Amino acid sequence: MSNRRTRVIAAVVMAPIAILSVLYLPSEFFAALVAALMMLGLWEWTLLAGLRNRLSRAACLVGNAALMAALVWGAGRELVVFKLVTLLGAVWWLLVLLWLMRFQFASADNAWSRALKLFAGTLSIVPAWAAICWLHAAPAHGPAWALFALLIVWMADSGAYFVGVRFGKHKLAPRISPGKSWEGFFGGLLATVLLALVALSLLGLRWTSLPELLLLTVVTALFSVAGDLFESLLKRHAGAKDSSH
């Protein structure tokens, strides 16, 4: 089965389940579901970081799960702790941009590099979880905003993939991810702009808010590309072709 066909089948099967879960699950159950999915992602991350021992990988997951539980315990009704952790995550992704420009940084297979990449996993996953939970719990269209945030990433990735496969000629970051192209990059951005136009009224916004929504959408899409490239960088360091299984 081709990679393209696999993506389409996975989207057809999983997308309705994901969308219904975001829109209709209570925020507490949604937070638990996303945390479980984050742990699955972190399990793969520990392998990319260089951990081979299953017990060590499991200990890493337990530590991150305990951190999430502590955030829930200390969040309070206003979710202040979640907001602070989200801000920390935003700062972290600015630092990732610097890491992407230094391909060899932490590429050696040693204890220091493994520890740094494991810490990077925590900084990537825990703030993302806090942010989507905070968004979902918002009183005004919270689940719709949470779904919109996820759709931006999905549309940026899907648009980049299909446009890149069809028209991609100029490499975006050949050393990090040889398959990504500038044509796919702009195709993904265009897909997210179209998404914002469709979602405007569904988010309870007026047309006068369109410029702000477009700016938010494009910035989010750009950082989703940075996240995709960062995963690809870890895969190159680990000598892994894929991390999606």
C-alpha cells in the first residue's frame, strides 16, 4: 500500500473520531484522552532520543505523566498554571528555531545528548497538552477553538504533503528532511488560510476579526512546520526513517 493511500485511509477512519471527541467530550475527559495520546507520542520520542531500555523509557513516561497530574492538581479554576506552562512552551519553540539552524547540535550518541532530547520531549509535549486543555475549557467556543488549533496543524501537514508530492521541486531543508519542498510549504500555508476563512463564523467571530485570525493561523502553521522539521532532525540523528507506527 502506498504512503499516500495509507494517509488517506487513516484520515478517513480517524478524523471523524478525533473531531467528535474534541467537540463533545467534557474537558476533563478530553484532557485525559489527549494525555494518553501524548504518552504514546512520548514513547516514540524516547526511542528517537536514544533510549533503548524499556524500563528507562517507561520511567520517562511515568515522570511526564506525574508532571501532568501535578499541573491538574495545582491548576485552579482559572487554569493559571496551564497558562504559564503554555507560555513556557512558546518560548521553547523559539529556541527550537535556533536548534534547527545547528544540525549537529546534540547529534552525538552520548548521555548528555540523550538527556537533552528527553528534556526537549517534555518541553514539546507537556506545554502542548496544557495549551490544548486550556483552549478546550474556554467558556466561549472552547471546543471549537481547540479543534481549529488541531485543524491548522493537520491542514498544514496535509496541504504540504499533497502539493509537495505533485509540484515539489525546491528543497525546504534537504539536510533535515529531504522530502519537504518550498512548494509544499506554501501549499500547506494556503490550506490553513482557506481553513481560517471557513472557520471564522464557526468560531463566533465577525469579518472584522479576519486579519487577526489569519495572522494567528499563519503563525501557528509556521510553528507546526518547525515542529515537523524538529521531529525530522531527531530522526536524522537517530538514523530512523519513520516514527509514525
